[in-house]
Amino acid sequence: MLSKNTALIIIDVQKGFDDERWGRRNNQENIERLLNRWRETDRPVIHIQHISKKPGHPLRNENIGSEFKEFIEPLDHEPVFQKHVNSAFIGTNLEHYLRENDYQTVVIVGLTTDQCVSTTTRMAGNLGFKIYVVSDATATFERTGYNGKYYSAEDIHEFALVSLHEMFATVVQTEDLLVHI
């Protein structure tokens, strides 16, 4: 059973990730289901928003792409931490906020599995938090590697989760997590 003090951290679920420049994305299912359950059971929800400093980037503050998707829009009492790099811990007060509120266990969902989700998870693990990453509530994009080889979104997603599981976090699926709430 997950304690009432288990925080849901939603990373970068922003309109800019619908931009075609990213390529094809794999799953992004279940984020809304988890958010609704957290809110229904009065558990803490934390939003992470990436604000890029790169010119022309879809996640720049002045672009609509920096806005949260409608289904994830933070409620007034839910904190939002804005970041400019992959980790939600760099340049924010996230660690202090988690410790101050005694949130020792966190559930991480959002975008992208191999970048901001992975970097935040690794840092949270190094900082001593107990972490669950929800495999079917995280997503990434297809890419071509440095060697010209194509990697599907599904492959990159799975590789990222494999590298996190049992090293930095426990990777779970939505259904398995919901039975413990």
C-alpha cells in the first residue's frame, strides 16, 4: 500500500511535445488516470514544467508549447517547479519541498522517458528517495542515433526503463500501482 504521503511528480506534459519536430511518440497513456486517482484520494501532486532557453524551441516561455496540456492543468494548491535542464532538481527547490513535506516516496510520470524522466529519476535515487516510474504513463520519441541507425520510440522507451529499474527506481505499470492506493 502506498502511503497518503506518496507524491505524484508529473514531468513536462506540455503542448510543445505535440510539435511534429519531435517525431513519432510512443505511449502517453494513463497519466490522467493516475492524476485523477491522486486527486480523488487527496495525495500530493507536483508539476514540473520545462522552460527552454533555446531560441525557437517549442518549450520557450513565450510559446504556447510551454503551457501544460489541458488534462494536466495544475490546481491552485499543486506546486509547479519550472526547470531549464533535464533534471527537475537542478535550479529548483524540488528537493527541499519533498523533504520539508516528508515526501520520501515519489511516483514519476511524464515526458520524456529517456531524458527528463530518466535524469530526474536518477537524481531522486541518488538523493535517497524511493521512486516508482510508471512505464505506461511515460513516453518518448523515435530518434536516429549518432551512427545513423534508427531507433523506434518503443525501443528508446524500453532501454531507458531497463537502465532505471532496480538501479534507481522500481518500474511499474499503472494497473499494478493503482491496486496499492
